Amino acid sequence: MQFNQTMIEEFTLLAKFPRDSKMQGIKLHSDAEPSLLSAAQRLFEKGIIDSPDGGYLTDLGLDLIEHVTVIHSSLQS
């Protein structure tokens, strides 16, 4: 298994979402890094976030952010 650049960009964007509350999301502005804007569009198309410019995590997104958090914590040590 190998992570490609597209996946890494999507992981990076997911990691930016607040994990403290389901009622908090993010908003990407048009001058954000193009890689983040593209990642947001892909995550939206996959049903992981509810808006192509960020928004809120869907139920699938909430499940994934837990896994991203575990991966990040494990690799950080």
C-alpha cells in the first residue's frame, strides 16, 4: 500500500477540520492553496464533506477523521 500525493492532500485537508465538535467546519477561500481547493472538491465528490469549499464533515467524514487522527498520532511519535 502506498499513499500518493492526492491522498496526502486529502489527509492534510481532513486534518484541518476541528475534532472537538460536529457543529464546526472549515471554509476555504478562493485564494487558498490550489492543492487544498482540489482536495476539497474531491472530498466533496466522495461524500466526505458537504461543500466543495469545505463546510462540514459528513458521517463518513467523521468516521475518517478518527482514523486520520490515529494515523497522525501514531506516526508523530
